[in-house]
Amino acid sequence: MNIGLADSVITQYEYQLLEKYFELEKTPSKTALTVGALSQMWVFALYEILRQWRDRKYQFKKWFDNGAIDDKIQQLSKGDDLNLAQNIRSHQLEDYRNSQELRQTLDKQWYLLEPIYRKVELYRMNLAKHCAPGKDNLLPSSPGYGRINMLCGAMDYELINKDGSYDVLNRRDIADGLREVFSQV
């Protein structure tokens, strides 16, 4: 929910940045830095949500496949009844165990989400870690340096892939891709 709320706020800042850029005929530095910072934080937060979702899906599948899911449910049920997260996790595991339809839905959703996750991972690794995903020795030429996209005002970043090639990506590309995925599920 927070990702969606922040997206609408940052989108407005991006449009305002583009308007200001056209009005001044030069980069409004403070506004561009603000949009860049908010965009990066938004992508970093999205990465953590998608990574957690992916990890939980794989963990549940592993426990289901190797027969350990009942033990995990039992361990969670022995805990604190007032621990909301623990109770929710237990119910999630039970639902996963009991519903083939849920397991198939999660597989389909991840199939659709994984390309977005890979874009987010690429963005995050280049801007937060200053390297390509999985390749600490491949360094982006200008990590954190963004240019204003002339169509939407988002900050475009040149990002290095693990094969050494470059892509240009911005937060709006990721947000639009995410909206596209959600329209399919």
C-alpha cells in the first residue's frame, strides 16, 4: 500500500520537475536531486517487498515439497497467541499446504513479477551497491547520476548488467511495469 501511495506522490514531483526544467531551460538541481532521492528510496523499498515475497514463496514451496510444512505450522502454533505476525504466517502456511489453486496462483504471479523484480534488482545493485547484480567487479560508469526523462520527468539512470551491457531505466518504467503485472492477476 505504501509503495502505491508513494508512487503517486513521486509521480507528481516528476511532472513538476519536467515542467520546471522546460520553464528554466536548465536543470533545477535541488528538485532533480529530490526526485532522484525519492525515486531511489521508492525502488529500494519495492526491492525489499519483492525480495521478501519471493523468498517466502520459495521457502513455503521447499517446506511443502520436503514435507516440513506441518512441522513449521506446529512450531508457530506453540508460540505467543498475541503475536499477530506469527499467527498470520501459520495461516499462510496452512492455506499454502491445503490449496493447490493457491500454489498455482503464486507460481503464476511470480512468473509475471520476476521480470519486474530483475529490473528492480538491477536498479538497486547499481545505485546502492555500485555494481552489476551478482558481479562485484562490473562497475557502473556513473552510479547515482540521473538525467531527466523528457517524457515523464523521472530520473533516467544508465545501469550496467551482469554481462557488461548497459540499460537506461527509471522509476516510472518499474512502476508502469508493476501496474501492468497487477492488471494481469
